[in-house]
Amino acid sequence: MKNENLSVQFINVSAENAGQRIDNFLCNRQLKHVPKSMIYCIMRKGKIRVNKKRIKPDYKLEEGDQIRLPPVHIAKSTNQTVSPKLEKVASLNEAILYEDDYILVLNKPSGTAVHGGSGLSFGIIEGLRALRPEARFLELVHRLDRDTSGVLLVAKKRSALLTLHEQLRKRSMQKDYLILVRGSWPSNLKVVQAPLLKKILHSGERVVRVSSEGKPSETLFKVEERFSFATLVKASPVTGRTHQIRVHALHAGHPIAFDGRCGERDFDSQLENTGLRRLFLHAAALVFTHPNSGKTLRLEAPLDDALNRCIKVLRQRKNKID
């Protein structure tokens, strides 16, 4: 590794980059070797400016905006490949669910971040770029938390990215998740509407809670299967807030299994002999309009071995009781 100390930079936003959040733009492009916590820190201090004004991380860039970046100490790798993680790169081939000239969809494994940064040298997007070195463009359409598995959509063209982002803004893209929650989820509890407030700590960690000061948030829930002390539920977020499903499930009184942020240890301990050790939050299906053909696509991601094994053991327990 070698370090490079940059001077003040001024970046003019092109039409291609318009519509992106500034934190995503910086993390994925201009400052992708800088820890996210540092980026958020210098943004809070007002050292990153757009059109000479202070901005927040969720500011949406517009064509013609001028971004001012202060001198930032960047750790640059002397090796441009992701060689320490070759086995993970190779495994991404098996995770691909669908691919054409415009999009790539994969079943993201739990425990892998969607992008590197904040001390992580490897992420899904870095892995895909190593796997497809000839690809001129590969960008995440949306994100999944590191511990969440399931359908992840990647654009292979800027035009596709913009079209798919527009679907997200209009809420015409449907996302269905499977969660395992504590207790018996009420059949009549089909919608949770609770405003969510997000705070970014000095460490860069995002903390989300229900608050009247937060943004309107809505999630649809449907019971899929009941067990003796848990319920498998389909969760479909209408809005796309950070950690929305986790916080709404907790707000309803039914925390998700092995959720390090909003979970409950007693519930997790009941699942010990199922072999489960990961968050039971899986992006099971994604329905959207193809950015080129205009056809409606529904792509589904199967549960991994750990989640399938957990369900199998819970079914066996239930059958013994019944």
C-alpha cells in the first residue's frame, strides 16, 4: 500500500452522474479508497461543498453542480486486482441469477458487503469488476446490508442505472423479503406505518429508530408459515428507508432472528440447535421493468443452506408438538 495526499479538487457533475446521492457518488467513485466514516466526518464539518454550500449525505446531485473536495489522505493499493479474495470473486459466478447486456442480478451471500470501504477490502461490486474486467460500467442499483442475503441488482450501462433509479423513486419496483421473527405474528397485522429517523454517529454507523420527527415509512407484511415460537413472514417495503424492515418488525413486537441491531438474545438462543448463526433477512424476490425491453421481470433468490436448515428444524419441532 502507498499513500497519496490530494490537494483541493473541484468536480463538475455531468448528466451521467446527476440524480445520485453525493455520499454514494463519493464512496463509489472519487473517494472509494477512503473509509466511509471519514467521508461522513468531513461532510459534517462542511469541508465537502456543492456550489460553495454545505450539504447533507443524502443531497441529490444535479447536472452542472460543482463539488469541492478538501485534501484527503487516501490509501491506494499498488495492486489493482482483488487478488487476496480470488475465491470470493470466483464464487460470484455461481451466484449470478440473470445477466444480459443491460443488467446483472445475483443472489448476494450473507456476510459480504456490497462494496468495500471502512476497513473492508472486498465488496460485491469490486468482485464483479474483477470478474468482468472488460465491462466499462458496473454500478449497484440498490444496496443490501452486509448480513442480508438475496436478490441484488447491478446495472451494466448508465442508461439502465438511470431508468432503474427512476423506478425506485416512483416506487414501481417491488421488493419481497423473507424474515423469521419472534413469536406469532398476527394475521391481521398486514401494514406497519411508522416514521423512521436516521442518525449517523461519529463512527459512521447509522442508527435508525421510530420517531415522530422521522420520514414516513411503510412496510407490508404477510404470514408465510408458523412455527412453535417463531413466524416466517414476507416483508415488502413500500418506502426504502435504512434498516426499515428490521425496525418496523421490532416496532411491531416481533424482532428478527439474529439481528445484531434490533434483535433479542433470548429468541436467538431458542434457535441455537437449528444451526442458525446469521441474520434471517433474505431478499427473496425483485419485480421490475427491464430498462431496455420494457418487459416485467420477476427474479427470485433461493434461501441459502443455513436458512433452509433452520426452517427444516423448526418444521420438525412443530410436527413433533402437533
